[in-house]
Amino acid sequence: DKVYDSFQSAFTSNNLDEAYVYGKQYCAFCSEAIPKHRSYSAANSNPLAWKHHTQVRQVLQLLEIVVQKMDVEEDRLKQQNEYVDAAPQPLHLGTTLQVL
């Protein structure tokens, strides 16, 4: 539950990188590691399995939002960098202009 709680905290505080990492870790753990454990049975007969199944579905839905927000942020930074690169460079003191 610590990874799930960390995901929830990162998501609500809009910390996209951490939310992505914790969300992926939680989903991988719940869908790959836990089901292989000998005491873990089918979701419909084990309340803990049902809880994790429900939380994984929720995390996957929220991860889609995280990825969308990350894409928007990446596009914004890309546009900002293009704007900075296109801006005229200031003249430095001591630089002489040559007239042709």
C-alpha cells in the first residue's frame, strides 16, 4: 500500500514524474508479482485480490491522465525553447559592428 499511497500523493500534488514511476511500479507489482504468490487466489474469492484489482484499474486510468499532462508539459517546454532559440541575441559590450 505504500507505493499506492505514494502514487496518490504524487498525483494529487501534480508531481507527474513521481506519479508515473509509482503508478507503473504499483501496476507491475500487482499484476506480475502478487499473482504468482502461492497464497494469492482469484480476485473473486480473495478480498485483498479484489482490492488490488480495483486499485490497478484506477491507477491505470489516472496514469493516462498523467501521460497526457506530461505530453502537454513537454510540448510547452519545446515551444518555450523554440521561442528562446529564435530570440535575437543581445550584443555584448566590447563587440564591434562591422558595416559592409
